[in-house]
Amino acid sequence: MSNKTHVQARINGEDTEFLCEPQQSLLEVLRDTLGMTGTKEGCNDGNCGACSVVLNGRLVDSCLVLAVETEGKSVDTIEGVAGPQGLHPLQQKFLEEAALQCGICTPGFIVAAKALLEREPNPSEQRVRLWLAGNLCRCTGYDKIVRAVLGAAKVMEAKKP
Amino acid sequence: MTTSTPKKYDVIGTRPIRHDGVEKVTGRAKYGADLQLPGLLYGKVLRSPHAHARIRSIDTSAAEALPGVKAVVTGSDIPAASDTVQSLGETAVRMRYLSNNVLAGDKALYKGQAIAAVAAVNVNVAEEALALIKVDYQPLPPVINVMDAIKDGAPLLHEDMLTQELGKRTDKHSNIANHFQFKKGDLEAGLQKADVIVEREFNTASVHQGYIETHNGTALWSSDGNLTIWCSTQGSFMVRSQLAQLLMVPESKIKVVPMEIGGGFGGKISVYLEPLAALLARKTGHPVKLTMSRAEVFEGTGPTPGTHMKVKMGANKEGRITAAQVSLYYEAGAFPGSPVNAGAMCALAPYNLENAQVDGYDVVVNKPKAAAYRAPGSTQSAMAVETVIDEVCEKLKIDPLEFRLLNGAKEGDRRVDGPTFGRIGYLETVRAALAHPHYKTPLGGPHRGRGVASGFWFNAGGQSSCYISVNADGTVSLVEGSVDIGGTRVSVAMQAAEVLGLPAEAVKPTVVDTDSVGYTWVTGGSSTTLKTGLAAYEAAQDVKRQLLERAAKIWETPVENIELVKGVFRSKHDPALKLTFAELAGKLLATGGPVTGSASVDAKGVGPAFATHIVDVEVDPETGKTQILRYTAVQDAGTAIHPSYVEGQIQGGVAQGIGWALNEEYFFNQQGQMANSSFLDYRMPTSLDLPLIDTVIVEVPNPGHPFGVRGVGEVPIVPPPAAIANAISHALGVRMTTLPMSPGKVLEALWKKEGGRS
Amino acid sequence: MRSFEYVQARTVKKAVALLAEKGEQARVLAGGTDIIVQLRAGRRQVERLVDIKGIPEANVLSYNSSRGLRLGAAVPCYRIYEDKAVARAYPGLIDAASLIGGTQIQGRATLGGNLCNAAPSADGIPPLIVLGAVCVVAGPEGIREVPVEQFCTAPGRTVLKPGEFLVSLRIPPPRPHSGAHYLRFIPRNEMDIAVAGVGASVVLDDRGERFLSARVALSSVAPTPLLVSEAEKALVGAAVADGAIQHAAEAAMAASRPINDMRGTIEQRRHLVGVLTRRALQGALKRAGKG
């Protein structure tokens, strides 16, 4: 017997509706109900950041948000990062700097780094590392990720009018 | 960051964007758990709560009766298990072990071992069903430590296992599966000649590969008995052959579709979920998907062995090692087959020794069955050997890098385990480390220390296949079976591009399933850039040959008169006759048909890899916590096809090595149950725990490969724990002999040195 | 995860009614970063989750130099440290709010939830204790106040009775020449549970030469976070010199009752309490303008 709730949220700028049970996480609904598999599950308990999304403008782990809690809220996922004009500077820098190897953590890192750069356009290396401490990568040792984020910050600054 | 070598190539050595990059940075790339199929059922696995127990019976009736449950399977459902139970032949025994690791037989041998699996309409129902499966366990005393396991009278995991001793099967029942030995020269005479002798014992804890993506597997049978498997694996052909053996189904009936893979490091070669998906899918007639939780990954897959090791080394005052003795006791986990052999072969490999002996013991314990983890076995033995060398240097007052120059292996030297080195670049890595500014920079503060260590990995070759077809617009489609875990699509494509005189972007690589390409061995063993690169090279040569012939046909001139130079086909004699690759490609369909080249190889000519690392640490003597201040990793890559991905492999291996050195460990309670099976308490480095990692790529090309490639993926994980142990030793004046060197362990070592708390 | 009923309360009264109706089978949901993990792991079971994020009193974050800080139980960590006035007045609180769990966790987790989760290792509780925080609890019998050091009774257990919930925390305004600091020891640099943690607050005399008052509270070395009154006794009236701090550190070590577990041994934890108490007091002194 299911007790599904009807939820309306704004996902990547689009009004979206879905049915979900109270115990389903936002991560589960994004992946299994809405087919948005760009957000990944790495641990399901808030320790790896692979499921990072932005909820009402704040960076969160979607495995620790109940889908029902998104009623009336905005959710931004990796699928919304690139625009019709092309890749976001972060995505472009990740490619240029080879900041991904297996790529499973990459959506989480890009969402997290984008949240940082929109708040702090010129972070130091240490600030980037602290902000991203909740995103685990096992392949890269973070070196090229940090370089890509710092590089994207410069590109984004240069683009400002 | 590459050492300067003259520019020999057009494409090789450049840094094009990887072909699968856009998919991965936009979240569109599909990994195994992303797969969705109509009518999909979801599977879950029941796992043993006991580290050691006899399974008296399993009653699945209540689970099967639960609404929403479509099938339940246990070990008796695996065809191979029942078939080979009587045979003691080595293949049959290995198959029985594999089968029992997929689903237990008559014993549970580790906490987390798979006992049964359920397929249901959703994951919640599947989990409820697990709770309804009644297993009658008779708990047995567990053995959870290698030195306890080898004691006389220790509980036996496999009552029928007979110890193999120095090449001969004995009639002794013990937990030692195998004891082997490598010897060279006269150990005792060598020790007599020594002016200093250092002897140390080590204990290292089990660690996990820690890939961020958990295991997955989806299976679907067609009505005519054909099985399709989708999974994230390092080797789709390996999955196919394991399934064929377990299910006793011909390989021709199985197709394995490799999805993108979120990290493997050796842990995603053996099958875990794929056979369960196949069995459940057959029983239900529906596709069945299984994924592991993070706790299941820790408890139900294959970490690397914990070990106990002894090293005794003698050297004369001129700085030459006169004798070295190494004993390695590795925990294989529940079934035999730890990488102690590799650990034994690598331990002393960087050094040219006259007198040495290495003893290796493969020991079963009630822990998950060990799987490969990046240079399997080598990090552990390097921890022991490279720190003893450091102590020898300290006693002799010789710089540890100079010492390595005095003793380092070079071409023509024979390893303790037998093989003679061909062209290698070990000494080059040591010289590069010596010359690096890092080595001369003052430490700049109290409680700081610098450590160095070297490492070796043989690398592998193996079978691979590739075909290349020419497209009318001058691009080529390259088809391969090598799963791309870290950028091999691009490095393989670059090798084909180099042959054909094309830019890397003009090659379109695709990774395909087992029906669509020739046999391809795993993406592992640091073999892919070599073996699939070789297959691509030869397929490209085949294309080039055919295109030269086609140009000859078009120009009605003998093919010897035509050459391909920087992407242009031209006549050697008539400058008017030339066609770009694209122009010729556009003419193919009209001049005789499409051109496709192919190759299957069994790549020999493997070039081993050496690394030498330098690390600076700062230790807080009040808390025992170590910070990595600076890290420089020097490695011989042969020829760096794509330097960014070579750097990435080095940096990733270093990061894993740092985690192994400082904080990662399987924490077992007295009952042999893992207490820390989550990323909260299994502590892998975060971005805040590491500095930028400097890489120096030394290039001593491997003569066995057309572009000089040496595998790069594994050796970087070998030196870090030893280098960090040496650095901590220089910072604090204590020798660390355990891994991890967590803050508590460092404090204990400090307190022991001070004879009590300060 | 087993299913449950999810309801939102918009008033204190409604939340109390929803909780009282289900008693032990109902729990509050604020940030969810502890309870969702526990429900998923089967360590807890509920029939009803009551979301209090919509209750104004639970969301208040208001600081006034005469009345102090009113911190709603559902205020996430990021709101605390991004509020400049609060950050300037209570850096000791910010120490905890900015190191719990990483950026994503801080986007949801609340100090109120950290307190109600009542883990022995909670990072938010020692700073609340040393700042003299008071818990404002609502229940079927009305509103009551509990000093924060009395709130936790055992690992995972608090003084909350069925139907009651933590609405907000009242923290007194900082006194002149005062400072507070929270430090924890973790093996990595983020994302870990504290092996040991110490919160310290000091109030100095006008010349900054003597301790007028001081508080030391410990995490991870007892079944609940621990206020160490002996440390306070060692400091009050004493001169600001390492001697008094050392005595306070020793008192803290003596008061601690650590256990052996996979995160640390008894010996290591007790030793760390000494080290961290010294460092936390020095940090508090620095913020008080002296040290």
C-alpha cells in the first residue's frame, strides 16, 4: 500500500511534478522517477557528495533531502549546468585540465564548484579545497580538479562586463 | 611537468580533450546503475552476519511468499557449484571458490558473504524479503589475523585445503594455501659481509580500492536462451567467461555490455552481482538489476590483504646492499589467492642484489576474499623494504637517493625472482628526484621531515582487438573492447591518429560489447594503453596500407611510389599527385568500396615501471596527526601518450597511497565483523587533506612497443606509504612499522620512544 | 527505508499536537542529516516525521548586544556563519557550525538538531554549553527552559518528553573581555566525527589579567557532552598564565571518561583532552583580546 504525495518543484528552471513516497530521497526521485541519472549515488549517507544538488540556492546532498521537502522549491542539478550556448566554464575547464578520470564524481564536483564560484568569484586554493571537502574523488587526487576550478574562476571573472 | 624530450610525434605527447569528456561533465554518460529497462525487477542480497559459520539450512519459503517477490536464489542454484563439488583439480577448486564467493556453499567464511539473493518489484520489497529468509547458522570461531591463522590448531576455513610448500603439495591441513620462496646467491654469506644490519617487523591493515561507484549488474534473458548483461566492469570478456563457467552456458549465449565505470582499481574484475542478476532474471523471466550499497562494497567485495612482514637487510659501509631477506604473510581473505606472489616479486625489484631470499605465504582468514588493488601486493612489501633501506641509510649516513643510485637495478640485472631486466628507467627516476628543487628546499619548520621511497610494477600486456573504419569525411571510427576508466579512449585514439597522420579529434573511439569486437583482456594491469594501443596501431597500419593501395589504384601507379606524410597521401615522384586523408576518404566508396582495418594482438614486449617519490610532512607531536606539506612523484612512463592522463594516474595513485599510509583501514571487532563500513569511518583523503601533487614524467621508451609505452597506472601507489613513513621518522625520530600511521599509532610510537607519556 | 508519515507544522502548537499524538513514534525533522541516515540504516524507526522548518520561532536568528542571540532550532549552520553580526559576536559558535560535515551538510544541518541528536561526539554542544545557552522547549504542558548542559542524558537521549520539541536556543550576550573557542581532533581535516572535542569560554577582568569566569566542555569522552566544573574552578580568579590553563587541562583530563572504540583509545582521548583544552583556552583568550 503506497502513500504517495504529489510534489511540484522547479527543477533546472522547469516546473516539474512527480509522485513520491515520504521516505524517498530527492536523489532517488531524480534518478528513478524523473530519469535524471546525472546525479550519482556513492554512499547514500552524506559522506561523498556524488549526489550534490543545489536546493533553493544552497549546496546540499540530495541523498539527505526527502523528495517531499522540495515542494515549491527550486532544485538545480548537473543536467542544468550547460546551457543552450554550450558548456559552463567549469565544464570546459574540467575537460581542458583533465580533471576527471572515471567521471563518476564529476557531476557532484561541478555542481559544488559552481555553487562556490557564484558566491565567491575569486577563491584561494585553500578555500576551494575546504568548500569541496565534502566531495570525494578517488581517481584524481584532486590536483587537476582544484586547478580546473581556479581556472574557471579566472574565465568567469574575465567574462564579466 | 614532463621532462623535455625532443618532439618526435605530432599527436603523441599532446593533450587533446578526451572524446567521452562532454558526456561525463554534463552527466549524460551512462554508468551501470543508470540503466533503466521496461519491466525491471530489483534485486538485493542477504549477507552473512557471521565471520565464520557452517550453514546448516536456508529456508526461503517465507521470502518467496511475500507479495512483490518474484524469485529467490541460493548457492545451490549456481550450476557450476553442484557440478564441481567433488573435483579437487585446480580449475575446479578455483571455480568452486568463485562460486562460493558469489553465493555461499556450506560455510559462511566472512561477514558480508552473499548467502542468498532476492528479486522483487522494488528495492523496499526486496529488502523486506531478505529479513524473511531463515538461515540456520552454526557459528564457528573466526580467524581474523594472519599470524593467528598460521598457528597450529587454528580453526580451519577449508577443511580440505592442503598446504602447498615450496612447489609441492603436502598433506598438511592448515590455513596456509601456499608457501613459496625466491632465492639468489647466499643469504648467510651476504649477511656476514654486512657492516650494518637492520631488521624490522611490520603489520599492515586491509584497505579497500574505494571507488566512488558501487557495484552493479543487470541481466536479461531472451526467450531463446541468450543472456545480456549490463554492468560496470573492468573487463567485459572476463565477465562473460566467468558467467559461462558459473552458469554452465556457452560463451556464445552471453553478451556483456560494459557501461561506463566509476572506478575499479582492480576491484571490479571478479564478478559479484552479475551471476545473481543472471540467475534471478532466468527464474523470473524479467530483467533484474542489482546494485550494492556502500556497506556492501566494503563487506562483500575484495579489499587488499592485511599483512605481517619481516625484512632483514645488510649493507657494507660503501653503501652496497650485501644481503636482503623478506618474509611476507598476506591475508588472502576467505579463499586463497592473495597477491603475495606479486608482492614478493616487486619487493626487491628496484635493486641489484647478489644475495637475497623472499618467502611468501598466502594465508586464508575469515575476511572478504582479497581482490586486486592497484599494483596488488606491491605497496605492502615496499612499505617494509623501503623503510628498512631508509634505516640502513641512516645508520650508514648515506643519502637515501644516493644509496639507491649505488644499488639500483638497470638493464641486464637479474631480479631475485628470476627475470632479467630489459631496458628500464629506474636510475633515471632516482636522478630526477635528486635533481628536483623539492629535494633541496629547506623544510622550514619544526616537526617536519622529508622521506623518499621507490616502487616497481611489472605492468601487463595481453590480448586486445581493434578495428578502424574510414568515414567519408576523413574521420575514422575506432572500435575497441577496452573499458575506459581513466582516459584510455583518448590515448588509444591518439596512437591510431599518429599512424594515420590525423588529429586526435578525427578519430572517433567507441567501446563496445563482447559481440561487437574481438577478444579484449581487462582494463587493468596497466595494460590498456600498451595492448589496445598496439591493436589500434596495427589496425591503423592496416588502414594505412589499404589507403596507400587505393591511392595507387586511383593514380594508376605502383604503391611503392606513394607515401603518407603528415596526413597527406602523395606521390614520391610527382608533386601534383596528392590527396589529403579526407579527400581520399571521400573517394573510397566510388573507387572500390569502404576501407576497414583490424587487428587482434597478444601484446608482449611489456615495459615495467619504476617510480621514486619525495614527500615532506609535518607532524603534530601532541596529537600524532600528519599533514602532507609537499609531494613530488617521479615516474618512468616510457612515452607519455597523453601527459595529462599520465599525470592524473600518478596523482591518483599517490592520493590512494597517502590514504593507505595515514588513515585507511578495515577495523574488525573480535568477532571478525567490520566496524567501519562507511565513508564516515573508512577515511579516504578529501581535497582538504592533500596538497597539489607534483609529477615528473621521465621517458625511457619501452623498446617493446612501437611508441615506447610503459604502463603508468599502478606503480604510483607503491612508494607513498614508505615515503611517508620515512618522512615521519625524520620528523619525529621514530620508525613506523604499521599501516595506517594514524594519529593514535604515531602517538603510541612517540610515547614508546619517550618511555611513557610526556 | 521503512515508510512513515511526513507532515509539516507551521506553528509550535501544531507541532506539539502532531508529536504528542504519536509519542515515541514521532520525531522532528529539521535538517535531516542525522535522522535520515538513521532511518535508512534501520537504527531508528518512526511512524511520523514532523517537519518544523516552517515554524517562525524555530527559524529565528536574531542577535542584539543587550539581549543576546535567539537561535531557532531549525536554523541551518550556513545561516549562522553567514550572519555577520552573529559571527562577530559568537566566533566560538561559528567554530562548530563551520566544521560540521562539509559544505553540503552545513546547507541543511542545524545546531538544534545536533543537540537533539545527542551524540557524545556532537560538535555543536560544547560551544553551546560554554556560552551558557538555554534550551527553549515546547510541549503539551507549555514552554519550559533547560540549561543546555542538562539537555543530553545519554547517547542519543535527551530530557525531551513525548510531545516536546526544541524550539530555539537562547544565548546570553557576550560580556566584555570574553572569548570562546571550540576545537576538535579528527584524523583527516574535515568530514570526520570528533575523536575528542573541547569548547572553552573565558571572561577576563578589565585589564585582561585575571579570569573572572571560564567554562570548559568536552565532547566524545563521556556518554554526553560534559561541562567540567573542576576546570572552571581552576581558572576563576586565577591569573592569565599558562599555569592556570595547565591545571584546567588536567582537570578536564581527569573528568573525562572516554571509551575504546574504532575512532580512538582511552589513552589517546584522555591525552587529546589535555592538549585541546589548553589550545581551546588559548584560543578563547586570544578572542578575549589577551593571549
